[in-house]
Amino acid sequence: MKFTSYYSQLVKANGVPHLNSKAHFLLMNIFYVEACMHTLEKLPCEGKSLANKNGELFKLKHKLRDLTQKQSPEELMREVLAPAP
């Protein structure tokens, strides 16, 4: 949950940032996907359930990669918080 943790530290240090709607929805989707991944990782599974769990984790990792465009939390937040031209 590196994006969620980074954002949490950012808010604690600087207060809640003012975001446009697009940036807000992007961050909420990233946080949701990270929470789903975290929940699945903690879920004990065996056999076919483990294969299903791993398949879902694979899909979520790709979704997170697509949402973040392979950026680090620092790069993503810099882009999201940049003033519109």
C-alpha cells in the first residue's frame, strides 16, 4: 500500500491538498485497488482458491500499474498536485 501510505504521510505533513475531480478520482481508485490487494494478500487460501486468489492479485497489480502509469508515489503526487497550465 505504498501509494496510500505516501499520501497519508503527505496529508499529515502538509494538510489535505486541493485536487481537481480527475485527480481525486484517480487517487481514490488507486487507494481502492491497493486495499483490495492488501485484503487478498492476507486471505488464507489453498488449492483452487489459491489459484483464484493469485489470478485476482495479478489483475489488480496490472490495474494499479495502469492507474499509476508505472510511476513512483512521489512522481504521481508531483503530477497530481501540479497546478493546471
